[in-house]
Amino acid sequence: MDAPEFRFAPAQCAKDTVAWEGRGFALRRAFDKTDVYVNEVFAAARYLTNWQAVIRGGSSWSGESGFGAPEAFTNTPAALTHSLERTGAAGQAGKRNCVAAQSVALAGPASEGFIAIGMGGRITEDLGQPEAAWRAAKARQDAIANRVVVHTPDAHLDAAVRMMAFATEGTWGDSAILHGGWSWRSAYLGWRGWYGSTCYGWTDRVKRSIQHHTRLGAVHDGPDAGDWVRNSNTAPAFTTT
């Protein structure tokens, strides 16, 4: 995973538009054919006209918020703060080609706060109560880690059983069990990834995945009309985002 696309570069902010709304920011980003992402079969922008990614974030701290220079993002915090264009002085609802930044004055040797960031789901509600969101996330993580607990003479094996619960959880796409290694987030029918959900007690997900494949995997036109899922290896019945 050492491709340039997976490492931050200031030029990647060129299509980003950041706006501060209430206690948090919203980063909006549209995609076109020049983006590597659009080449992926799971890319929502391939199928949804005018689709934009909207990422929201904020914190429990009070401080000066604004727009930072992308070139300063990988520099020191002081450099990023120095580049900060305050929202009050900006006089605009949003700014393109920038990063969202917040400058907070910390009191004492230690200061506790909570940061929430995400896309979709409950992120709008969570921005209003980031501490409650953190506690809920912590409870969820604990529940996943404790789905299967083993005690053996090998501490590494004990830890691996817990970690595999998180890896298995990551293959659930809300409507189907997804393939993780070969075609990321493609809902192939079958494959051994389904076994993990069964072993960890997520049989309800296996049931939902089968139901969605049955409903969405039917081919209604073309040379394969009448078939159910053309080929589980080369043509995913559907994808999730």
C-alpha cells in the first residue's frame, strides 16, 4: 500500500471544499474520471450522478477555527496555526483547496477533549455530543473484542482471536458480506469470508447477505437473462460504499 495515492500530498486538496458549520466542519469532494478512485468497481461516483463525498468533523474544545494551508499540514502544528485563515475573517461559507484546522489553547500540563469525524451515519448527531459518541464507540469495540475469548498457553493466539473479530466485522457492508483482499468491498457470493461471521456468531448477517443476493443478484436482461448471479468470481452481484 505504498502507492502515491495513499500518501497525503497538498495537491490532493485541490478539489476539496471546506465549510465550518456550527461546532464542526464539512469537507465536500466531487470526483471525475481523472481520479483513480473512479476506476474502482465499488466507487459510488461511477453510478451516482453528481455524487459528492461529505466528511464531517469537530471536537469538544472551544478555539479558533478556520482554513489551513495544505502545504503546512505535514509541517509543525505551529506552521499550520500560522497559516490559519480564521472563519470570522474569511467572510465566506466555504473555501476550496485547504484543510480544516482548529487552534485550541490547552490549560495545564494535560487537557482532555474528544474529536469526532466521519461520513454518513450518525456523525451529525455525534458532533453535538462527541464525548457520548466516544463512549458509545468504546462500548461497541469492547463488544466486538469479547465476542469470542480464549485462554491458551499462547498469549499471541489469545490476542489473534480478538483481532480476527475486528477483521471479520470489517467485512460487513450492512447489506452483504464483502470480499476484503481481492476486490475490496465487492459483495461476492460465497467465498470463505462468510465462515468468519458464522464462527463469531453473526449468523444474522449471513442470513441478510443471502437475502440480498437472492433479491439483487438476478439478471433480468442481456445474454445471461434468467440467471441468478452471473459469476461470483468476476461479476459481483452488487457493491456497497
